[in-house]
Amino acid sequence: MVKTSKFCQRNRSYVVVGNISRLVKFLASPMVLSVLCLTALGDSAIAYSDVPQKLITSEKQTKTKITQSPNLTQPKPTLIPKPPAPPLQGVIYYGNQISLNGRILPGAWLQRRLKAGQLTTYISDAAIKQFIGVDLLNSNIPTKQPIQWYSSATKPPILVSTFAGGYRYLDMTNFAKTSGWQMQVQGNTLVISIPNAKITDITQTKESLIERITVNLDRPTPWQVNQEPLVKQNQPLSDDPSNPVPKPAAPTTRDWTITLNGIADPVLIQRYTPPPSPVENIPTPAPFPENILKQMDQGQQNPPPSLEVPPPPPPPLIKQVQVVNNQTIIRLQVPVGLAPLVSTVPNPNRLHIDVRSDTLLPRAITWASGLNWRQQYVNLGQERFPVVWLEINPRTVGLKIKPILTNSNTLEGTAPLLQTAQQQLAVAAINGGYFNRNNRLPLGAIRRDGQWLSSPILNRGAIAWNDSGQFYMGRLALLENLITPNNQKLPILTLNSGYVQSGIARYTPAWGANYSPLTDNEIILTVQKNQIINQLPAGKVDQSTFPIPVDGYLLTLRGNGTNMASLLPVGSSVRIESSTTPAEFSNYPHILGAGPLLVQNRQIVLNAKGEQFSNAFIVQKAIRSAICKTTTGNLMIAAVHSRVGGAGPTLAEHAQLMQQMGCVDALNLDGGSSTSLYLGGQLLDRFPNTAARVHNGIGIFLQPR
């Protein structure tokens, strides 16, 4: 739910459009005003969706003036819980919320007092990239970060960076002074006041088949770009009830917004204000001609000359320009397959928005010791695929790799990877295995710190690793048997899994405190200290729950498995035998399953059919995630998005890409809208509002010593 601001609640009849020297007030209907207010709050709503909404106790306010400027903007109430203190010497204030000219945004920051007494302000690179528009350039030194922001590309400014608590912070002290910012600390919030720019002109040109929008500014100003979700266009219902209703037409355009901290000239607002929708006049039907049959017969004998109807013109690229809360919002309507690439130019200050099919900028950034961020297009025959990946040296001191789950108390649940990674203080992460989106339960292997949380299914691909930097990939099966008092072996088909089949399933405390039957007419056996203490019929789904003993487990008999109830009377002593196939998997404390397996020993071994994936899944072109071991023994986690001018890779193309990128062993992970690659407070490969909720992932944790 999105809450309207006090401004929207009080002013129901007009909107104020600001200029540095004047205010323009125009009438607006309540509906239009609501749309404008919701638009202004859009970014905040998206930002809040990734952070728990809990009110925290306000703290003592402390002010740090960077430059003298009157009327410092006051932030809205703090709504984001304060994070743990960054493990750095000299930190006196810190938080994970930024007020940028009154707009509340999520972003990690801290202030340190150095030995010389100088107070320095640091902001995470993710925050300045997303909300200021600073471009991070290539760097092979983790403590130095070249940037581009209305500056020379040949002699870029270099900011000092430091790593702490899962974030990479950039020293913004001198940058803020040079840019005329004023900053103060207010509780959990770093309040930044930036002089508003004046937008003097917006033009559109075409250069080498690329549409370019140029925004002229009187000074450098922050900008943000956001991708709106695709909206399917409805088609009219069929007049013939015997014919099926046609499916909605696939959208041909996507809306984007470019938000600038500046006020556009009213002439520009008027120029790019869409005209009101015309009211259709329904003509009065003409009298029915008496000689209609004769006219139709003559028309067939003398058909009119063929007239070619010209195709409708493409929709305008700039959909609207408006000013809301001293911000200019440029709304774009971009054909699907294209996207805006925003860059800044100094002297004079300009913003270039190029609409093109290849917007991924090549990058190679040593983000932290043992952690490199890379992105570029990878060619596969005639196709070009945008690939974003992290290369991790697992032998780095203080670096750990572990499966991460949405909820530490139960296996049920999903959340955005961005949220899960931040809550668990992971430095980096990628989405992991499959799950049931309806009941939010796992569908594959998860083993952490030597404990099985969920069993593999269908002999699908999995990756195993230890804390010494060793990895193993293959197709995994977990073999569990229940041994009865007379040494009879009863196979246990699944452990803590959402994959339901006839037979015996087992549920441990890792599942949660209770178990609710997933199918009708199950028989539930409670095992405590290796003894069956209860046997009960479960009845219908969702009609009962059964507590899982902390020193035992539940056995669920489904379908034909209920016939085995007589072999397991109350009071019987039982034990579990467990092994893996291949046996090598048993040697590793951490395992995560997904599939299919792509590469093994540098050879493509793709066999999706053998791992029981559907035909539709096998041939589908989709965005995909992968994890692989490289020739240097490093780990690579990668996101592959749609090819230039087309859809994402097939599984076969995905395997070829991983092989080409130097993978010795590679595993496909859950993909599509689940694909998410996280680093230090941001998703590297997509906008957060386009990423689906996921059940689990693989987290990278780094605590330098």
C-alpha cells in the first residue's frame, strides 16, 4: 500500500509547479492530483518495499555542515531500523537511510573522525550510483574508485573507498563540497540538501539509428532512472461465444522514468504535456437504404481501387514532462527490447539519454579483496548476450560462502533477494534453487553447515563446497532409509521438501515448529529420541497441524505409503541410514541444488530431460542464473539477460556461454524473474521492482581481519 503525503491530503484542487524565481499554480481534478502525488512517491514506495517498515526511536540530532546554505531540508520520519555498527575505527554516526532534498531513500552511510580531527562522510557506492547517478568506472584497486559525474572521462575524479559491514563506502566529503551540497545527521538519516538545477531545454535527435534525448542543465544535479513493469494490453472480448477469448496482446512498449533534482522551464512542461483524450462522438445511424442489396451487388461488380493503409506512427518517445516536489520527471515510452542509457556531460552540463538495444557498459571493478565485479557482452555466434558476474576467490581470508534462506525459523517463505541478503549481512548473493511459488516451499537440495535442510529431487544438478575453497558439482540423490526393529529398510523419499509423492516423507525441526499436511489422508508418525511415540490420521489438508519435536522428527505416510503404517507401531525403535549419490557430496558441509548441470570437467554435459525438466522449460529462451568454478579455482556467480534484439538464452546457449567464459564446472540456477545478482546494497543486473521473490540463494560473507 502506498501512503499519500500530507501535501496530497491537504491540497485537493491544485498542483504547484515550482521554478527558482516563481511558482505556477494550475487547477487539477482530484483524480489527476492523486496520480501526480502517487507518481512523486513512486521511488519512495519502491525503496520502502525492500526494507522492513518499523518505526525506531529517534536519536540525538547532530549537524555537520559541509557548505553554508540556508534552510536545510528536514527529512521525513525515520522508518528503517538502524543496522549494526560498521566494524571500523573512528565511526561516530552511521545509518541506512538518506534524505535527498526531502525524499527518503535506502542507502548505507557513515561518518568518521580521523586522527587529525577531520570529519569525513562516506556513502555506499550502491546509493550514489542509484540515487545520485554517479557512474563507477573500471578499477583494479579496491580502495580507489574512479567515477564519472558531469566530469571528464579521460581524467575522472577518484574517491577513496573502504569496506565495512557488507558495504563499500566512498568518501564523499570533498565531492560534496565541490558540488555545493549540505549534509547533516539526523538519527538514522543522512540529510543531504542539494541546490536545485534549472532544466533549460529538452531535445530529441537521432544519431546513427539511436534516439537521443538531451537535457540541458544550468548545474550538475542528481538523476535516477527507473523501469516500470510491463502492462499487458487488453483485447476486446469475442462477439462469438463459441470462440475462445483471445489472449491479451503482448505489450510493445515499456514505460521508463528519468527523475532529476531540478525544475524544468514551464515551456518544456507545456511542450511535453499529452493532449487530453478526445471524446468520441457516436454518429446517428443513417436510414437503412431500400436498395442496399442492389448497391452491394454493384459494389462487388465494380470494386474500389485498393488503398494501402499506412501503419500507425510509433508512439512519441517522450510521453510527458512534469514537475513534482521540485523534481522533474521525464516519462518515456520505449519499445520493448530497447532501454535508456543515461550519461552526463560537463561544460555545458547535459544529460544524454540514448535509447538503444545494447545498454550494458563494460566494467571490471575490484570491489573488495577477493571479490571482482565484471560485466560485458559475450558473443555466441551472431548473438550478443549481456552478462553480469562476480568472481570470488574462495581462499580469501575472512570470506565464507553459505546457502541463505528467507526465514531462519522455517523453510516456508519467499522474499526479494535484496532484502534477504541485507538482513543476513551478506556482501554478495545470487538466487539459488527452485521452489513452489504457491506454498513457498523448497524444491531441491539445501544443506548448510553439515545439516540437511531440504533433500534433492529428481536426481538434478547441485553444487557442494567447503570452507577451504573446494567445490564439487554433479547430479545428486539423497538416499535415506528408515530401519525398523526387524531391520527392514523402508525408503524415505524426501526430507523437508515441497515435492510431494506417494510414500514416506520426513520433516525435521528445520522445517519449522509445526507441520501441516500437504495432501489429504496422510498418516503422521511422531518420532522422538529414535522411538515412535504417536501415530495419527491427518484428515483433510489444512485441517490440522502437528508439532515437530526438537529431539526428533515426523514421518508422513502418503498414498500407497499408508500401507506401511502397520509396520511402524507406537513404541517401535527406528533409526535412519543416509548416504548420497555420488558419494563425494557427503564430504561437503554446504550443498545447493537447482539444475540442470551445464558443464563438467570443461565439457558440456547438459541433459535437462534426464533431470526430468519439462520440454517447455528445455526449449524456453529466458533470463538465467548460473554458478561455476573457473580454471583458476575461483567461484563465479553470473546473471545472463536477454540477447541484443531478442530473448534470453536457451539452456544450450547458457551452457555454451559458461564454457566460453572459462567454467570448468557450471550449474544452472533458478532463472527468469528470479534471477538476481546482489552486491553491497544493490542488484547489479536488474531493477529491484522487476525481480521476483525467491526462496533461497547463495550468500558471500566477508569479514576482513
